[in-house]
Amino acid sequence: MTFPRIRQILAAVMLSVLLLSASGCATKTPSRFDAVQQESSRQKSGQAVAKNATQGSEFNKLFPSSGGGFDRVFTQEKKGFAEANLKKDGKVLAQLAVSDTSSTPTTAAGYSSSTKKIGGYPAKTLGSTKTSILVGKYQVTAISKDPSFSASDRETWLQKFNLSGLSRLK
């Protein structure tokens, strides 16, 4: 190898090292996930579910029973939440859920201006497929999963929950 060739290789290596070290000094542009990470880190004690949230198993006994050609099939249960599919002839028509709003106080506050009531409880409709009521600190929701399950059907099924039993839960 000749001396000029060695100098070219050495110059290329040094330039590469210089560029790599300079790029490490550049400020990093925050990604769209950085803000979400910071917000979730600021949540009280980093918990997603409040310590005082009701166990999901407490909600199960308050769901409407199967019958009249409808099957209630539980799909999820965790602290502060329980969910079931409402099926007829093997087809999912709706999703029924109860959630403890202790972890999401803004959810409960959203019912304060509600003028609609279902079963005597403040209600709201979200979009064309979701109807919810607030029973104490619990949000009870019916979501249409099939076009044949109407807003009127959602209201009827919300009233089939044991709402008085739910209101007594702490």
C-alpha cells in the first residue's frame, strides 16, 4: 500500500468518526409517543387503575341474564371492568360492559350536563353505536356490534342490568 492510499483511508475513517460523534450531539426530535409516555408517567403512582376500583368479578352478577334466545358470554374481567358479548343464534349483536370510573373521573363528570335519563340514571349516546349510563361511580355501556341492534335495543338492555344492586356497590 502506498502512503497516499493510507492517508485516504485514514482520512475516511476520521471523517466517519467525526460525523458519528457529531450526530450523537444533535437534539432528538420528540416522537409522537414521547408525550403519551410522559403523561402516563405523571399519573398518580403510575397506576392505570385506581386502588379503590371495584373488582370486575363484582359486576358479573349484575349483568342481564341469558334468556329469550339471547346468550350472555363474558369476554373480559379485570379490576374496575367487566364485559360480555350479547349473542343471538351465535351472532354477536352487542357488547355490554360495566366500568368503575374511579380511575377516570372525567368520564363520570361527562354525565353532569346530561339531560337524558335511562332507568332513572343520567345517560348519553356516543356516535351511532354506543349508549351509556352512570350509576353512582359506575358507567354501564351497551355497544351495537350488528346494525340490527338499535339505540332502543341498547336502552332496553341497559335497563336489564341490576342497576339498584350496582348503585349499592362501594
